[in-house]
Amino acid sequence: MIVDPSWLPPLGIAIPLAGACVLLALARFAPRLVIDALAMTTAVVSVAAMALLVAATSSGRVVTWVGGWTPKGSANVGIVLAADQIGAGFALLACGLTACALIYTWRYFDDAEAHVHVLILLFLAGMVGFSLTADLFDLFVFLELMSATAYALTGHKIEEPRSVQGGFTFGVVTSLGAYFSLAGIGILYARTGQLGMPQIGAALDGHGMDPLVLTALALVLTGVLVKAAIVPFHFWLADAHAVAPTPVCVLFSGVMAPLGLYGVLRVSTTVFGGVLPAASLHRTLVVLGIATAVLGATLCLMQRHLKRMLAYSTIAHLGLFLVGLATLTASGVAGAVLYVFGHAGVKGALFLMVGVLLARKGSVDEFDLHCRGRDERLTKWLLPLGALALAGLPPFGTGLGKAISEESSGLAVLFVLVSAATGGAVLRASLRIHFGLGPPPQDTDSDTTTGDDEKQEGRFPQRVPATMVVAIGVLLTGGLAVGVVPAAAEALGAGAQRFLDRAGLLAQTLHGAPATAVGHLDVEWTGSGVTLGLLSAALAVGIGFVGVHFGLGRLRGALKAPLHVVHRLHSGHVGDYVAWLVLGMAAVGALFAIT
């Protein structure tokens, strides 16, 4: 039993920062084994600390005023960390995925230096801080810490032009989004004289949504929507995933992009909840979510580059997560977060299995790998299982989160079709690679991005190292556990209620009020949820087998005109992406104004 858990939130940020500093000091003379061991130890200790924090939040929100600077009257200068079950859960998820990525990295890179481990730990500190902070300016600081380390990890192979280009595009687009957020924070500070989210929210209460506040809303949300890769802010994600090291992709898809959605809802409800009508927020987020899910699923089906395929699948699922969060109900939020957690395990395992194929076969091109994976004992069976789990197969956590989200949102058709399309695309690739089904694929379409020129990140011609197998097994098991362990769903159900309790957050952080109690929320499997999950999996199987025999070429031929337009929009030119970012920011503001 933790007597005073208020020391846990800052500890969750301090541990990876301290570990990174130690690794940096030892980088010049410590052997690779020591570097790997210290990085792994830091991640495991972080997991333990955040697990304790999750346990502590079961009895209420854990609030920490850093340095003891608690509010005194109207003088609120302190920095507040406020951890509820969802925020602490995201912090634990970040630590767990980082630990798996570091286990996998232990034998994956032949030439990884200590700076890679340092960057991963700094990235972890940024994600934990983003999950726990209740200060709007510090939200920007942790967003930038995440971003800066992510740019370096994406383009760390500086000898490869594609890697540098992907990191550059990622850096420019997400940095610009963050600076727009900073401008919005400046407007709010000028209006309220506060930087803490509860303080700004309390200061705005009772005032209407005037043009200045609406502008601040659009600006602040732009940065986190870019990080969440929501259409039309999504262009950077596939380019970054295509060149980033495979273990880093686990963090990008599993937790970094979903944290953007967490930031969207946290800022919208806490800061603007008193002046922004719930109906306006709901409609705006639903429109963005549907557009993201449909576009992501369509592009996922069109890919032969396996890492891009998984990246567009992530975009599609981010749209589904946003639709669930947009319900602004406890069940919808709980379902979306469950979906995120289940997806993180499944998608992380899929990325690592693609990394195995790259290490052993030297390619991530579905066509180039045709029939070449027949001898793969690990990925031959786990990759199809992961594809079905991605489609929402019960009892995986993806299936439970999908079932609750589609019931809460009333958009079951969208959830079934999008999840089936993404799972079917991955299954199609596995059937070609591991079982040699279908004729040898022929596709000379210039709009197709191939993956046969990827540089191997490791070489394991005989057998896959045990560390890589462990990482894949832990992630798949975690994705399954989210759906079968009732305690996880119950905790997130209570956490969703507390997350939406804006009045309780303001009272506890600003006035030291005790944590409010929450009631029981049913977050469990239902007959309709199981049925729709099985339907999604069955559709994914059908899409996979049809795709193997029908082929990408014919599908592209049937949809040549619209697909050519979509491909031209995803040009890879940073100037085009910046233009879309500015247009998207204007569109978000217009959506709020119209609704």
C-alpha cells in the first residue's frame, strides 16, 4: 500500500531521464552488452513505477504540485501533474512498449550505438510526461521532447537519403503543428494569465466562445491532431514509418500517435469544456474520425510495402479511436482506450514480425517476398493470427475495444468494414509470403511504393534470436490480455468516468478537494460484440483470399482515377504537407464554428 503516491508521477518522468544521462556518460567506453542491460533495466524500473501509479489511481486521481507550489488564492504559478487511470495507463503502456522495443533491439541492430538507447529513453520521458501533465505549456514541452527524439530516431541512418528525407518531413510538419499549438497557448495565456489546464478552464468558465478563444482552440488542437495523424494532418506518418527502425515503429503506432488523441480530448474537455458545446465537439471529431478511418483503410489495402501497409492501418484505427472518443461518454471513452491498448500489442507484434522478415529476407515488399516465407516458423503462423486480431477477432483486446466503441457510437458498419479491410490487407500479404497462394504478382503501376530496396537492420539466416521472439510473444499476449482480463476493462471503465469528470479535476487540483467516487460501468463482452468481431474476422479472411487471387493490379485498375489523385496528394514533398496542415487547421476551426 502506497502511503503517499504523489511522488510517483514525477518519478515516472525522472527515471528515463536519469537512465538516458547515465547511458550518455558511459557511451564512450561501455561495451554494447552494458548499454543494452542499463537501457533495459531503466525501462523495467519505469514499468514498475507506472504500475504502482496505476494501482494508486484506483482509489482516485493522484495530483502532484511539482516543488510544492500549490495554488494560493489567485496566484497559481506551480506545475501540476494529475494522473487518473487513463493517463497512468497510457504512461504504463509507453513504458511497456519501450521495454519490448529495447528487448527486440538487443540483438536486432548490429551497429546500434548508445545514442539510439538514449533517444529511446528520452522519447519515453516525453510520452510519460505528456500522459500525466495538467499544465498546457508543459504539454507543449513534452510534445516537443517526444517530437525531437522521434525525428532523430526516424532519420538516424544518415547515410541513407530516404531516411534523412523521412525524418526531415516528419520534423518540419510536426514541429510546425507544435508551434501553432504554442501560438494558441500564448493567446490563452494573454486572455487568462494562466498556463495550467485546470486554471485556464476555470478562467474561461462563464465566458462565451468568442472568436479569439475559437482561434486558440483551433491552434492548440492542430499540434495534437498532427501528432495523432488525423486527416488531413496524417501525411507524415507513413513516410516516417517506412524509414524508421522497426522497433521505433512499435512506439510510433502503439502509443505516440494515440497519445495525440488523448491530448485532443484532454485539452478539449479540461480547458474548453466550459465554453465549447459538447455537440459541437462531438460532430467535429466524428467527421474527422470517419474521414481518417476510411482513407486509412483504403490506402492500407493498396499497399505492397509492408511497413507502409501497417502505417496506413494505424491511420485507419486512429480514425476509429477518435470516433469512439467523440461520443464523450464513459463507455465510449473506455471502449476507445481499450481499443488503443489492444491495438498497441497487436500492431507492435506485427511490426516486429515484419522486422524479422526484413532481417532474414532483406525485403518488406509483399510481391518480392512471394513464396519466400515458407520456411519461416515464427511469422508463418503468428502473422495471420495478428492480422485476424487486427480485424477484431474475439477475445483479443482489439475485439473488445471495437465492440464497446461501435455500440457506443452507433457506427457498427464503419468499425466492421474498416477493421476487416486492415486485417484483410495484412492477411493477404501473409498468404502470399508464407503459403505462396495466388499467381506470382505482377504490378508495374508507377503509383505503387515497393519495399524491395530496404536495408537489412540485422542478419539472422539460421534462427531468430530468443530476445526477438520474447518481444513478439509479450506484445501479442498483452493484446490478448486486454480482452480477457476483466480487471483491465473495469479499471478503464472507472478511469473513463473520472477522465470526463471535469468539475472533480478542477476541484481537486485547484482547491485540494478529495477525489470523487465513481460508479460501476459495464465494460464487457456482449453477444452482439462477439458476433460483429467474428464477422469482421470473417470478412478479413475473405478480403485476404480475394486479394491474393484478384491482385492489387486489377483493383488499382478499377479505381485508377481516384487512386491516382490520392497518390498525388501523398507526394512526399514537405511543402505540400505544410499546405495541407494549414488548410486542415482552417477546416477544424470552420467545423467548430459551423457546428
